[in-house]
Amino acid sequence: MAIERFRKFNTKDAYPEQSLDNDVCMAVRAGDTVYLRGQTAMDLDGNIVGIGDPAAQAENAMRCAEILLKEAGATLQDVVQIHIYITDRAYREPVYRVVGKWLKGVHPVSTGLIVAGLAKPEYMMEIDITAVVSTP
């Protein structure tokens, strides 16, 4: 099975304030399955979007996810599983409304978790996405 890695980077560049040195990437395609790195308030250029606004962060995360899926040969229609992490229960409705808009009619399996924190203190939400590329 062929494995392709998209948008490789090192965590020391993405998180210079932390003492990290991990080689990772934004997306991996293994056969027909695409795995996305957790998408957050950080856009694909490394800027933080929507500080203090969980809906704006979710919008950014889904916009980035759509781009990454396309680069890996998939679409949002191919999404089969999502995990949504929020740092406060109050963020559930605004985040889920945005994600629901982007995945309307897709019906992936979904798990939601409330966590004590994420990689950067500005992050209010994160979404992991797995997709299986549909055959034409």
C-alpha cells in the first residue's frame, strides 16, 4: 500500500515556545484512507484565527480540512469519522453548528470530548478527521 505525506513540518517550527522536535505532517494518505492532523485555530500559514471565538476557530479548522483533503485526493463527502475536542462545554453548540454546516448530509461517526487544554492556550477547539476516498 502506498503512503503519501502532505505538508511535512517539524513541531519546533509550529510551536517555537515549546521544546519540541517532532517530524509530522498535516495529512497522510494510506491507500484510500486519509488521516488529517487535528485542525484548530491555526491556519495553513501558521496564523491563529478567531482568538476567543470558538465558532470562528471551527470555521478555520473546517476550511483547512477541506483544503488538506483535496490535496490528498479526497473531499468532505469522503469523511467517515470525526473527533471534536473543546476546552469548555459552552463551546459545544457554536463549534458543532459550524462543523455540521460543513458536513451536512455526510453522516460521519462522531466523538466529542471536553478537554483541559490543547496545544496552544488560544485553541478552544480541535477536530481530527478520517476520510475514505470514494471510487468514481
